[in-house]
Amino acid sequence: MKAVGLYRYLVIDDPESLLDVELPQPTVSGHDLLVRVRAIAVNPIDTKVRKPKEIVEATPRVLGWDAAGEVVTVGADCSLFQPGDRVYYSGDVTRPGCNAEYQLVDERIVGHMPLSLSFEQAAALPLTSVTAWESLFDRLGIALDAAQNQDRSILIIGAAGGVGSIAIQLAKLVAGLTVIATASRPDSVAWVSELGADQVVNHHALTAEMAAIGVPQVDYIFCCSHTDDYFLSMVELLKPQGKICVIVDAFKPLDMTLLKAKSATFVWESMFTRSMFKTSDMIQQHHILERVAELVEAGTLTTTLNEVVSPINAANLRAVHARIESGSAIGKIVLSGW
Ligand SMILES: NC(=O)c1ccc[n+]([C@@H]2O[C@H](COP(=O)([O-])OP(=O)(O)OC[C@H]3O[C@@H](n4cnc5c(N)ncnc54)[C@H](OP(=O)(O)O)[C@@H]3O)[C@@H](O)[C@H]2O)c1
């Protein structure tokens, strides 16, 4: 089968950082589905896994953790899917990724893709939807019932990116929160407004802009960017008894004692926890993806796809990795076709 892989971990403008390779097609067992991959999205995790280091792989390492495709065969222990089903999923960062024509994935972290969407529109959604859903509803404990969230507000930092784009919709259209989104460029401001943000502030002057719009503090903060840079602002902008969820590594110690006076909650989200540790509730990611598909079919949620690049090959993937690495993506960039 065709695939894009790497032997060495190199800067993205090195033509050997991602290579076109031929690999044997994998065979299913247990809870795995064999999926024919039709479209993939690139996420910052791909570029972080690929970042330069002194390791050389004996066989090509395949990256990619966002896919839409068709089930080809199912393992003996599968009960959720059948051959021919159209599916979407992020996958497991400890296993080979979706930058390949065929991929094995545990059915407990897969959903039926919304049939009203194309493969490209569906591939934009899984990783970011699971991340945003787990952050808002599992980690921050926000009620799924909008009636319980009246007069409650959330600040989403870095809201025009892939995660923020779906988080705005879940927070506004599912949870009924007042959503303040951060964006710093005219295009990203327009994008987050279109997705439903009630107000938009520039993250490069966060506390001043929050004061300027008359919202000095919020109930929840979901930070999708530079945890270190925003930590002190988040402490200041949080209401007493409020909750903060972060998804980006911190590179220096964060002073948790600053949260004590407000009895604030600080929580991490990693969307790979459930698959990496095979937690007893890992099937929750199947349920999240099924629920997101229902919300798309109902017209509540919309795809966050912003651009399609074709075909899926090393040259195109290198170009998209470079754009994701620049930190300037708006919504999702998807690659499709072999
Ligand atoms: N823990 C997890 O499970 C998990 C899951 C998914 C993603 N992540 C991480 O979360 C981060 C966001 O992911 P993503 O897919 O949304 O990324 P993305 O799509 O690449 O985000 C791009 C957006 O980031 C914004 N941005 C750039 N610099 C910023 C800054 N200094 N402050 C605030 N916003 C800034 C930009 O908005 P403007 O152009 O408006 O500045 C841009 O639209 C990444 O670091 C990713 O690795 C973690």
C-alpha cells in the first residue's frame, strides 16, 4: 500500500523529513478495524512527533491522527462496525497513523462519520472534536444541558485553530455558554465570529481587551495555546470557583498556589489518554464521535474544514506540516485521495 513515512526526524524543509513509501497492508485481529483511508487532517501533534531528534527508524514510521474512510474488514472481537461503514477517528498516537492507504484502528475509538459530509469534511473533525468535548464536558464538567448554563461564560484562547473552531460550537450551540474567543488577525477574527463566538478579543493584549469589552472575569477558560504565556492572565481572568482546562505542554513550572484564593480548578486534557492507557472507559471516544455525528446531521455543528489539498503524498504533507508548524492555520487543512 502507499504511505507517507519517515526514517529520520528532520526539519520540514528537508525533503527526507517525510517520504513516499510502499508498506505491506496490515491485517486485522481483536478489536481492530482495517480502514481504507480516504482523507486525513494534519494536527500540531504530527509536527511535534516529527520534530528533529537523533533517532533513526528501521522501518518507516507513519504519522497522522485524523482520518475518514471505509471499513474493509473487522477483527473477531468487533461489534460496533461492519465492512462498508464510513468512519472517522483520530486513532492512537502509540500506533502507526493514518498517512497510509490502509490503517488498523481499535473500534472503541472510532465513530460512524456524518453521512451528510464528504470524507474531507469528516476528516477535519475527529481529533479536535474529541479534544474539545473531553475538555468542556469531561474535564471542566460543563453541563450538556444549556438550561443549566444560563449566565455562564467561557474564554477560549487560540480559538481560530482546529480545536478552538469546534470548541466554540460545542460551548455555544450545545452548552449554551456565552463564548469569548481570542483571535489576532482579520481572517481569524472573522472565522471565530462566523462559528458563533459572542465576542472576540485579541490574545496579544488579553487582559486589557477583556476589560475593554466589560468582561473582566469568566466561569471557564479553555486554553488552546502557549500554557506558560497565558497562565498568569488566566488566574486573573477567572471568576472565584472557576475552572481552567489546558491542552498544550508547559515548559516551566506553573505556580498552582496562585489558584488557591479563588478555589479554582486547573485540569489537563490529553485526547490520547484513553487510547494510550486503554482505560476502562475508552469506548467513550466512540460515543463522543457518534454524538458529534448526530449533532452535525441535526445541523447544530458544522465541519471546521477550511482547505483541501490533494493528493496525499509526501510533498503535499511536507507543505501542510510547514503551515501547521507556523501556528497560522485557521480551521482545518485536509488532504485527500491517493
Ligand atoms: N492535549 C490534547 O489532547 C491536544 C489536542 C489537540 C491539540 N492540542 C494542542 O493544542 C494546540 C492547538 O491545536 P490546534 O489544532 O487548534 O492548532 P492550530 O489549528 O495550528 O492553531 C492555529 C491557531 O493558533 C492561534 N495562535 C497562534 N499563536 C497564538 C498565540 N500566541 N496565542 C493564542 N493563539 C495563537 C492562531 O490564531 P490567530 O491567527 O488568530 O493568532 C491560529 O489560528 C497545539 O499546541 C496542539 O498540539 C492538544
